[in-house]
Amino acid sequence: MILRHTFSPPNNTRLGHLCGAMDEHLRTIELGLQVKIAHRHEQFKIDGPKAKAAQALEVLQAMYERAAKPIPADQVQWMLAGDNGLQDSDTGAMQLLTRRTHLQARTPTQSIYLEHIAQHDITFGIGPAGTGKTYLAVACAVDALERSAVQRIVLTRPAVEAGEKLGFLPGDLGQKVDPYLRPLYDALYDLMGFERVQKAFERNALEIAPLAFMRGRTLNNAFVILDEAQNTTPEQMKMFLTRLGFGAKAVVTGDVSQIDLPKGHLSGLVDAERVLKRVPGIAMTHFTSADVVRHPMVARIVDAYDQQRQRNKSTP
């Protein structure tokens, strides 16, 4: 089906922001929705399946409305995921107090996830890469710290190599474990800024450490996040969850399709999902490829691997 649309009154600045540099935004929409977009000045032609072409037109119209200034590439991807980018606090969407002033849920499951974190002492976020599990958890932790709901943030991960033997790592203990914790640093820098992160470390309001360092501790008035939890053992998972003290909140994130434990070892995340699913005060949030907010190809890759895994299970 071919849809035609003319933006009126024409505005060259808005049209430039709508299309992006070298039409990069149009190429993103084409790739994400499997359509073809051609334009000449303010006249656009969209060629593709009826539903996809209509969705592409809706995205273009929403983008044109906000095209008074340049549109970031990630905003285009969020629009393709179903967020028109125009929501604000008046819509009822949960707003988080971070450096990212417009940070909020981009999919219905993300919205449920944020509600679970707000309403439960322990929340599990389980699903594929790119669904915002860790990033949103860190954002909630930063929000809680900014609002003085907690006194510190503690972020931890198991130091398990992702299918590679890295061998000897030089440096002191901090330098040895930093590569495993780098994604957490990246999220903090994005949400707080480098200087504020450094100051938070200095006043002990922020801690990032390997999971092994949690043993024997009691974490009071803290927001604690366990990332890459699929690479814990059941014993490590139990150890982590029993660290919680008074006034503490915990979020556990992981992807059970990317377990890097030695063959034959049970994942602590898989075990916890089974053991704790009916425990009051614990919420389980499951993400799917529909919640991926990275490049549109990520969702297709996730689906392809899931389909292959299902075929392998059905094969005798």
C-alpha cells in the first residue's frame, strides 16, 4: 500500500529535523517498520504493508510536531517502540528525578516494572538485552537517592566471564574487577553526570562491587541492584537477597537466555524465579523482544534466537 502525505504549512527547518542528517531518521523508520519512504520537499510517500505504512505515517506526524529542534536518534527508536515522545507528568507516567529529565517508561512492561519497583521491597526484572532492565533500575536508585528515600546506592554483579577466558588481569583489585562492572558505571554517568558520581563515591553514598564482596554484610537504608543475576548460583542469590536490612530496596535483573555459568550449573536467577514467585513483597517482571528500546535489529535478533531455542527443545 502507498500512503501520501504533505506537511502543511511547509517548514524547511522542521522538515530537516524530521528527516535527520542524510535522511538518517527516515532510514531508521524504514528499517524498523519494513517500509520505503520517499520525499520531495514537504511531500512524502510511504510504501509498505497497510498497517506498517499507517504506523510510519503516525510516527512521521508525531516527529514533525516536535521538530522545532533536532530529534535525537534514540528518540526515533523510542517512537517506533510506541512512545510518541510527547508525554509528560500530566499523563500519569512515572517521572524519575535524574539528569535525564524526561526519563520514563517506553513500553507497557517498563511501566509495570517501575510500578513494581516503587511498590515492592524486592523486584526481579527478567528478559532479553536492550529492554532497559538495568538502566531503569539504576534510574530508580538515583531517583531514591535524590529524594533522600535511601542513604546510598549499592550496585553489584557476579564477576563471570561471558564465554571468554580473559586470563590474568593486571592491576590492583579495583582494576581487576572494573571491566565486569563497567555497564553500571556507564548508566550512572549517564543518569548523574561524572562529577556527581565521583562526589557520591567520596561520601560513600555510592558503591559498586563484585557480588562476592556482599557476603556477611547487612545493607540498611540502601537501594541495592544485582545485575547479570543469571550468572549467580542459587547459593549466591540467597546470600544476596538476605543482605537486605531495614529501609532497603532491591532490584535483581538478568537474562536467562545468556547464562555464562559452567555447563551443568543451575542459575540462581532461574532457581529464584521458581522458589520466590509466591513470596509476598516480591514482584516478578518479565520482558520480551517487544520491550527492546535499542536498534530495531536487536528485537529481531532476540526473536530469532528464541525461535531457534524453541526448535531445539522440540527436537528429540
